[in-house]
Amino acid sequence: MIDTHCHLDAAEFDADRDAVYAGALAAGVSRIVVPGVEVAAFAKQKAIIEACPACLPAWGIHPLYVDRCQADDLDQLRQWLIRERPVAIGEIGLDFYADGVDIERQTRLFVAQLKLAREFDLPVILHVRRAVDAVLRELRRVRVRGGIAHAFNGSAQQAAELIKLGFKLGYGGATTYPGSRRIRSLAATLPLDALVLETDAPDMSPAWLAGQRNSPGQLPGIAATIAALRGMRAEELTTYTNENARAILGLSRHSITD
């Protein structure tokens, strides 16, 4: 299985990261995409990815970290893209949910990173919380090769627009809560070639870990939940989601554990 979104470099894993990583591999997770959030953290992220061979990097500036962005961070990001080519640029996008967000600065940095994705011919990993229409507007202005809309929680119409622009939609722990009706409905009915799996660990824990730290080893349970919603076997679902992730991120068909 491929976890297309896991912050394994987060401080929440500092005490037991090796055990968490080993547990994910034992659970059948063979690829883990680790998105960046700020340039200042890229070195730590790189060291962890190098120590965990199943992990793959995405470099990017998260919309909720723009207030910590330094004047030369975009130049530094460009250098990281040249030296350490990632599978995607991310986690980038817009977040209109948090209080006091600087929408103008978020948008400026998002557009700049979309232009880098276009320049380097890389997919993007999108953060779209309460901002799907605004993200779509910028994607239509700066066309990229597609990517993944992480933790998608928009409407069916918005999903269709993202799919038209070459994006897969990421589903994770939120689908395991019976009250998440819209998310579960879309996860159950969207075309199979539009779905990828993710944990967003240490965040977005599944229902059986509500209020606790999430981990990439929870991906099989998430896959089983989505498969049940669709009336199919988990193995059948992950065949599709793995192929979707490989296609959009340019991953090899062979995992390190094959």
C-alpha cells in the first residue's frame, strides 16, 4: 500500500519514529510520501527520509506556515528541487479555516509554487481546507501536470473539476467516522481511478484512534473502511489506489519490499 501523505518527520514521532516506521512496513505499507511544510524543516525531513528507505520526499511551503517564511525561502525551495528532486511539490495550497490567516500572502506563495511545479514538471500535493474554489481558480490560471488534493472534503462538483485538471483525491481517517457523510459518500462513489489513500499522520486519526496520534500503520484499516463503503475487497481497492498514486507521482511499480 502507498500512503500518499504522512508527516513522518513531525515532532510527535521523535521519540519512537523507528518503531512507527517498522510498524508501517509490517502492516503492508511499502511507500510513504512525506510532504514538506517549511524550508527550515527540509534538512530534518531529508535525514529522516534517507534513514527510512520506503519514504519519498515532497518539498513545499504549507499555507499555515507562510507567516514563518523568510525572504529567500522560494529561492531555497528552488535549490532543493534542483538538488533533491522530489516526487511532488507540496504540501502547498490555501487554508481559509484557521483564524487570522493572511489570504493574500498564502495566495502569493501558492501561485509561486505552482509556477515552480510547472517549471520543473512536477505534480503538486494540495492543501485545500475551506478553500477549494480559490485553489481551483489558481490552478486554472497556472496549469500544472496534476497531483493530489489531500484530505479532500469538497463537493462532488468540486471533485469533478479537480479530476478534470488531472488531480487524484486523497482520503484517509475522516472516512472512518459515520458522521462524515459527505466524505464517505464521495469516497464510495467517485471513479476508482480518482482515489488515493493517505493517513496524514500524526493528524487525522481514524475513528478507532480518536483523540490519539495517528500513524502510517493505520492505512490498512482506512483502506478496509473505504473498500467496505464501495462494496469491494480491500485488496481490490488498493490495487487501484496504488496504481493511481504511482501514475500521478511517477513512482516505480516495485516497492522496496517486493
